[in-house]
Amino acid sequence: MAKYNLTVNNTPYTVEVSPDTPLLWVLRDHLNLLGTKFGCGIGQCGACTIHLDGTPTKSCLLTVSLAEGKSITTIEGLSEDGSHPVQEAWKEIDVPQCGYCQAGQIMTASAFLIKNPNPSREEIREAMHENICRCASYNRIEIAVEKAAKKLS
């Protein structure tokens, strides 16, 4: 076991875990941040997406030892009250069916819109393609990303 100093949602934490512990499990089991979901454990579904220094990152593949010293943002840190434009667009379009993948979808979309504030439908599809929605709400996700882009502009 080793101690790691993490900054999650602008709050400093110290955790004592094995160096190879996935950040996903540190967030969920040690910091009680349950919005980041376990989906597949192999980086294929995107349910565990967080921002690492602003970049969407699959937390199931990132060890805690590699996250130390970086800024980590989870869905809980995107906005305290759910008022981030992407979250607002998600609610307005009524995107989720089961909702399990939505935190990862929102984290991917919010990072994407910072880099590309006026995306085409094709660019949205490309940006979101690594996030799987088992309910297949892809059309509503695309519409919500477009709506969020307008809110951000």
C-alpha cells in the first residue's frame, strides 16, 4: 500500500491503496463518488469516463499512481447543481433511458465541446463513438450535444 495525494473536483484527498488500483475504484470505494460507473473494466464502454487535466479519460484503465498530481473531475464536479450546459441539454432532450452510461456520455461531451464549440453532426458522432449506450439513445445524445453547443456559444 502507498499513499497518494489526489485532487478530485478541486478538493484534495489522500488515499492509501495499492499503486495498481484503478482510479475508478478509488473514486467509488474510497471517495464515495458513485457517479462514475463501472461498465466493462477494459476501457471499451466509456461509463467510467472522467476528466484528467481536462481530457476525457477512462478511469477503469488509469491506475491511481498515474493520477497523482493531476486534476481529476468526475460527474459530481462538472457542476454542483446539474446546471452545466451539457447536463441541462441532457435534461431538456430527455436523453437517458436507463441512464447508466450517461455520466460517461456527459463527461465525454463536455470535454469535446471545449475543444470544438461548433461541431457538425459527424464530428459529434466521432467524438462520442467510444461511449456505448446499451439503450441505444444515440440520436438523442447527438441532439443534446448540439443543443449544449448552442448553450455554450
